Amino acid sequence: MKVWISILVAAAVSYLIRVLPLTLIRRPIRSVFLRSFLYYVPYVTLAVMTFPAIVQATDKLPAGIAALVVGTGVAWKKGSLITVAAACCAVVFLLELVL
Amino acid sequence: MANTSRKTAYLEGLRDGLPIGLGYFAVAFSLGIAARSAGLTALQGLVASLLCNASAGEYALFSLIGLRAGYLEIALVTLVTNARYLLMSCALSQRIDPHMKDFHRYLFGGLITDEFFGINISRPGWLEPVYYYGAITVATPLWAVGTALGILMGNWLPGRVVSALSVALYGMFLAIIIPPAKENRVVAGCVLLSFVLSAAFAFLPALAGVSAGTRVILLTLLIAGAAAALFPVRGEEAQP
């Protein structure tokens, strides 16, 4: 039951975040600080969630480190979401065959 | 709008939604593996994916469920991990035809994702709801079914395949954060600082008591807040 309520809480928050600006805000946000803060938020959030989690996710630590390095490299070369994700999976799979 | 052009837009949405859906399926499968280790059933994963439609947000949700986190923490972390959709929603609001029926905002607005936002914002002119619905029709079911299959089949797969798939999500996150970091030094600094402080929270005994969810909130407020105060973004750049 607690799991279902947790899902519904997340669903409600996810929905409101997406729909409220679309329905309420008819003009662009004026505050430079708020605009800047919202601009930086996704990068910080995703970076915190990615590291060190990515090196802890694999069975063997070096494979996780390799996934981070290769993923960063492919993303640097402007690989799409799917390309980068696939490259990370492939390097972990191949390395854990030999490690 | 004539029926034929609406049909064309819908078909174009289906066409553009297919590659997105295939990518969603693979990532959702890896998300399902995370959900499985947090103790969710396939039905719970399916419903969560249909209702939340967010890789990072759902990943955080499943981790928090695994950690037996409270509802307030779940709400706050969902808010923070999905904050970028707030920005995208603001951007989309500028592209809405004043004559568009209002219910569309409540319908496709609930399904804003990085990819849907991308394909819609890159089309010229007013936003076309039917085009959006075409993409949703093909991609969203693949996202939900992928999650459920990840939960059901995660343990049938060999351990090394599961280990490999478990980094898919982080790869997607890297694909979102690295290209802007390459173009913008402040973003690069934010990403590096986030890595360092996040590792400090994970490994320093004095900080290890802070939950993963609280860590995301604290570091986001601290680092993004400091960056906004020290390096305010002006003009076009702040436009998502």
C-alpha cells in the first residue's frame, strides 16, 4: 500500500510540475535569479544522481569507471541519448567478460 | 484545421515517436531492473511509468521506495528531479495557439519529456497537439511496457547483462548534461562540483547518514543557487 501511495505522490507532483506553468504562466519569467536557477537545476540534479552511482551500479568497480569515462566521451561528441546509453552498456558488458 | 492536415500531423507524430519509443523501451527495461531491486511489482512499475513518464524522476522514486522514504521526501525529490520539465512547460506555453482548446494543455502537458519537448519545439509554428499525440501513441506504451518487462525479466537475464543494462540510465543522464557543459564553463563547473560533493556525501563517514534523496535536494539548492547568484544567465541563453 505504501508503494502505491508513493507512486501516486510522485505522479501527482510530476503532473503538476508539467501542467501548472503551461496553464498558468502566460508570460516569460522575469526574475533573472529565478531563470538562472531553473537553468542550472537540471544539470546539477542529474550530475548528483549520476556520480558516484554509475561506478557503484556495476558488479565490478573498473567497469563502472569505464562506463563513466566512455559515456562522457560519447556525450562530448554529441551522441544521442540512446547512443550514449548503449555505449555505456556495451563497455560494461565487454569489460566484465574479461575482468 | 482541415482533417487531412491533422491526419498528416498525427502520422508524422507516429513516425517521429517510433525511434523515441525504441530508446524508451531499452532505458525503461534498465529502470525496471532498479524498480525490481526496490521491491516493486510489474503492475506497480507499469502504472508508475504511465503516470510519471520520467527516467530520472522514476529512478529517484524507485530508489526512495527501496529506502522506505517518507512521502514528503518523495514529493520534494520528484519536484527537484523533474524541475527541468517546469522549464520546458514554460517554453511550450509560449508556442501555444491562442485558439487551441484548453484541455490540450492538461493532456499533452502531463506528458512533457526531454524527447517529446525536443521534437515539438523544433517544429516551426504553433504547437500541434495531434502531432504530439501521435508521438505519445507509439512511445509512451513502449516506456511503460519496458519498465514492467524489466521488473519481470530482470532476474531471468544473466548477471552480467543486468550489470551492463544498469548503467543505461546514467548514460542517458550524461548525454543530457555533458554537451551543455562543453559549451558553457559555468555548467561544466556545476557538473564537476556536483560530482565531487555527491561523492563526498556518499563516502565521507560524517555525511554518509544523509539519504540519497536529501543529498539531491541539498546539493541542487546549494550549487544551482550559488551558480545563479554568481553567474546569472541573461537573455536567450536562459530560454530552455
